[in-house]
Amino acid sequence: MLEGSYNYFMKASQSAADILKQNIMIAGLRKGFNAYAAAMNDPGGLNLITTEQSLAKMRLSHQASYHLASEMLPQLNTVLMLLCISLFPIMVLALFVREIAAKVIIN
């Protein structure tokens, strides 16, 4: 029984290693073919170059967005909190005036 389970796990790990090797080989061949086509002045090989350039630009724009958001969100939170705190007394005072109170409660 122990030998059977050992063989089962051994076969599973070998098949997982084979799948990993196969995926690495496929990715390497795909990159190699694209690089070879680009080296042979193939217009289709420019696809690899443009793809890498667009990915680099996307990473830079995401990094800039994250940096901007990390600076602006705390400031925006402070401003909105101040607005809520400053409007609260005005709303409470408006409840004491009968003509405005109904409109305030309805809205």
C-alpha cells in the first residue's frame, strides 16, 4: 500500500515537472521565433518590439497613477471630511426654521 501511494505521488510530480518543462520550452520557442523574425527584418517581427514598448509604457503609467493616488487620496479625504463637518451645524440650524425644516428632511 505504501509503495503504491509512493509511486502515485512520484508519477504526479514527474508529470507536473514535465508540464512545467513543456511550458518553459513553448515560451522560449515563441520568444525565439519572434526575435529571429525581428532580426531578419521581418515586418511582422516588429510586433515583438511594439508589444514590449507598450507594456513598458503601461507599467510607467500605472506607477505614475499609483504615486498620484497615494498623494491625492488622503488630501481628498481630508477635504471631504471637512466639508461634512462644516455642513453639519448648518443642517442642524436649518431644522429649527420651520419653513426650511420640511425641505431639509425630505431631501
